[in-house]
Amino acid sequence: MAGGITIALDAMGGDLGCAAVVGGASIARVRHPDVHYEFHGDRALLEPLLDADALLKAVSTIHHTDVAVSMSDKPSQALRMGRRVSSMWLAIDAVKQGRAQAAVSCGNTGALTVMSRMILKTMHGIDRPALAAIWPTMRGESVVLDVGANVVAEQKNLVNFAIMGEAMARTALGQPHPTVGLLNIGAEEMKGNEDLKGAAQILRETDLNFDFHGFVEGNDISKGTVDVVVTDGFTGNVAIKTAEGMARLIGDYLSNAMRRSLASRIGYLLARGAFKVLRQRMDPGRSNGGVFLGLNGIVVKSHGSANESSVAAALGLAIDMAQNDIINKIAADLAVLHGPEAQADTKTPEPA
Amino acid sequence: MAGGITIALDAMGGDLGCAAVVGGASIARVRHPDVHYEFHGDRALLEPLLDADALLKAVSTIHHTDVAVSMSDKPSQALRMGRRVSSMWLAIDAVKQGRAQAAVSCGNTGALTVMSRMILKTMHGIDRPALAAIWPTMRGESVVLDVGANVVAEQKNLVNFAIMGEAMARTALGQPHPTVGLLNIGAEEMKGNEDLKGAAQILRETDLNFDFHGFVEGNDISKGTVDVVVTDGFTGNVAIKTAEGMARLIGDYLSNAMRRSLASRIGYLLARGAFKVLRQRMDPGRSNGGVFLGLNGIVVKSHGSANESSVAAALGLAIDMAQNDIINKIAADLAVLHGPEAQADTKTPEPA
């Protein structure tokens, strides 16, 4: 483990339970043989799963708890019931203790948001963390944030989101010089609100390490016009869920259309492989999950109904960001904006 | 014309010009033989097009102007240059004069928003008109508003949007008892802002003629969870453009996926008809355009790149709403909310 990366997994969150989490780690291990996995969950369930995969078992530890945050718990309930003992709390706490470099959970987003913030605290200069998603585009992938950690975002929050998103595009997407856009609407003379205009001005005038493209519109997200799309958590959450809904609707149309005639049915059978690829790429946010940015530690949220391959993708993202030290990259950019003291808080926090 | 419906067409707006507008009217005429069409545009261009379609010519008049609002004009420019003489202004003014029951334009949205509001004025009790779109869903079609007439919406605006959208679902979609939802984000304890909460309370407590479903999320739009989705113009505009972008991305994936192997290429050829149907249904807002609601008159906006069939769809929508007297239906519901004086302003305005 020395010098290596440890990922803490909340093995009890998510609709599919421990099996999907262990299965995901099993896939991730092949790509990242040097990473250590710390599973937080019910030992009685986890042990047989790990026994069946000796290679994974060799790089794993189990931290027993049988307290799980359920998908329907409100954040306040989750805190009351599971505080300091739930698998979700313990996984995040492993990052705070410095034992793990990132936490991954498929659990309840609301509870994960509140707990992550409570345990890891925001970085100096950040008062609102953001949930960032990786969005498939015509040019590859882009980072979109905030997709739901906050309801509103003021000018300074949007600027911070731009900095955090840009660091994520560099570390997770491997873009050396990401472009950043602010999500707005088109009509020239009513373009956006004061916070958007103010944030655009700061981003234009500050000497940050990235290319600020200006305003983009909803259709620019999937087009891949910029590598990082910055918006408030309300708009971002509506956008990502609307896109998911649209993808599902088109999938539905496609199935129906393909059943219409004998020719199209045969066509469907022949093109089956193509449809499979399509379906996998189609759902933004589903494959990779989201990442909480702006905290003193990395927390990756996988989809609640994440299967093995989604968990593996979330793990891959967590590992990439930990290996590339995203927290210090964000801190360095915040220092440009807020002054050098912004960097002070980003050392590994001491155990409580 | 007596007792019938007249639709005023801005024949100069839009990327495809007069030919698409006349072509659209030609298609609409077959379905609505009793409607009269008033074309505002360049007589030299319109006359030969109408000469080629004697049946359409018999129910049409041309009002000459060679001033067009261009797609790139800012609303203020459009007003300065084209005020009272542009084809867009004249088409809307025909509604104000009582000569036409609805105006249809494929032109510049910003200019159309500003001119419509300036010429027709808002209904009593409405201080912000809304742009409503018809959105394809798993259950058929829903109305989504505001998709971009305003940047912000207060509590009372959202309530009015609900009333207007519900009237549109009854008249344009033929839903006898539409359900209405307010677009929000999911996380329970941070659900929405004060305006959303306030609007929800009024809609729950007022004895309006429709079923208020409560909050819905982005993915509910395409799912068809409710018949009317109410949101502010910023969020709605981002949502519809994001969905359009997603549809285009999936179309792109589909074409690429279909070219991957010989089997999938043959499959594509066999299923071609199915793909055509899919493409037609895929783009929300593109086929029908949007409708400005809350004004003393009906203005339908077709997509800027609208072809004949899109113009025909926009005309069909305008005719449906004029025949079903949507303005008075909205006024009746506003009267429930604001008191009976709301109905006073809705008589056909007198010529200026």
C-alpha cells in the first residue's frame, strides 16, 4: 500500500448491494493492480464475495458495519441513524483520516452530499461544493457542474465551479488545456442574470490557467463545444435528468420503430451489436457517476442502480483523480484567484 | 372568411424564406380547407409561389412588404429597422387589428418575443408572457413552458404559466383534464427555491380546473409524467436545448454505430423506414415550434430552419388554438385566480 492509492467503498449503498460493488472493484483491479480497496459493509456478505476472487481479496480489506443508508432516507434521517456507523459515513471518513485517497458510493445522493461536506469540509475559498458529471459529447466527453449539490449559485460560486471543473477535465479527461463555458440562454438582450454576467467578467479578466470560451447554450453540452460546462445546481440537475429522459425516450422510440415491419425487425437483429454500443453510451451521468468537487478529499457518486461496470467506471474515475492529485490542482488555481492562503487548507487533514 | 379563421404569416422570417412558408400553408390547407391565409412578405416572391397552387391562392391574400427581420438582428435593431413595416410586425399586427386570429413566424425568437408583447400586450393579470413548446413523451405529447420568453419567474408567474399551459394542453393536445407539474430537482431537503414552493402552495390551494400533480424532475418531461411542465424561462430554455442536443448526439451515435460492421450496415438499410420515423419524432420543439401565451392574441413561433412540414405543423397548432378559443379559456382560469375583472381585457382589441 505504501505510496499507493487506497479507495474506500461504501459497499452497502445502492440498489444492487455488495455484489455490484465487489464486482465493480474486481473489474477495476485488472486495470489498476496497485490500488488497495477498503470495503465498508457487512462482513458476512462481503467475505464470501471476496473469497471468490483471490486476486481482489489480496488487495482488499473489510471494515465491518451493518448500518446502511437507504435510498429513501432523507439526509437528516441518514445522519441521525447512521452517523459515524453507516457504511457511507465510514467510507468518507477513511478519506478524512488519510487512510484512503477517495471514497466511492452508489448510495443516496442527498445523504452523500451532506455527509461528504460535514466530514471533509470545503476547501479554503469554496463555500459551496459542486457535483460534477462526465457527459458524452460529439467530440468525446465534457465535465458538467454543478448537477445538483446546490440549488443556487452566486457569481463567486460559478467562478469556483469553473476552476474545479477545469481541474477535473485535466485530471479525469486528460485534456491539457480545457475550454470552459458558462451555461446560458440564447436571446441576446436578455442573456442571463447578474451572477452569470459577473462570473463571465471575472473569468475573462483573471489570469487563470484555462481558456474561457464565454457563454454556451443547452445544445452545446452534447455538441462538446467546451470541455467544461458551468452552471448552478438547479439548472444542471434539470439538464442532466432531462437529457437522461430524452435518451430513454429515444431508446423507447427505437425499440418500437424496429418492431414496425419485418424488414426493420431483421434489420434490428443484424444491427444488434451497434444498438448495444449505442445504449451504453447514451445515458449521461449513468456510466461514470458524479464527483463532489471543492471538498478536502475526493468523493465519487455512482448511480443508485449502478451495476458492476458502472461501479468499475466510478472507481476508475476516483483512481484517476487521486493519482493526478486533483485536490492540489484545484488549490493551485484557487490560489491565483483568492491569494496563496487558499493552498494552506489542502494538506491531508489530520485524524480527528 | 366570415366566421372563419384567418392566420397571418410572416413569410420573410426563417432561414428557408417564402417557399417553405407557402409550402407549409399548402399542406395545412388540405387539412383545414376553411382557413384563410394572409401572407406578409415580398409580393414578387409570393405571387409566383401562390400561382403554382390555385387552391391555396383561392384562400390567400398577400400583404406586400420587403422588410425582413434577419435571424441575427437583436430585438432592438429589429424594432428600429422594421417597426411597423417588417413582415414580422405586420403579421402580429393583423392579430391586433382583429383581422387574423393567430400569427405564425419562423423568424428571430428575440424579435418575435419583443414585438408580440409590444403589439398585443399581456392579458390582464399576466405580467410575463411565456413561450410554450410541445414536447414528445412516452405517453404522447406534453406542454412545457416557459422555454425562453423570460429569464426569471416569480411565484405568481409560475402560477400563471400553469394556467396558460393547462389551457394549451386542453386546446392543442385535446386533453380534457390535463395534469400539471412544477419542474424541480430531486434532493428532498433542498427541494427548490421559495418561488417554486410558493407556486406549489397556491396551485394546491386554489380551486382551478385542473389536477396539480406537484413537483416533477427533468427525466419526467420525456416520460410524460404530467401533461404540462411548468418552469422558468431560463431552466426551460436550457432543458429544451439540452434535449435537442442529446437527440442530435444519439442520432450521430446511431449513424456511426450502424456503419461499424457489414451486418449493421445491412441492418440499417432494412430498418431505414424505422429510422426515418425516429428522426421525425426525436427533436422536441423542432416540429411544432413554440407558442407565446399570456398575450391578447395567439403567436406561434416555428423553428428558424423550419421546412414545409414544420411550418404546416405550426399552422395546425395556431389553427387549433384559434378554433378552440384558447385566449378566453386562459382568461376564464385567470378570473378564478385573480377575480372576474381579468376577463375584461380579453375582448378582441380595437384597431389602434
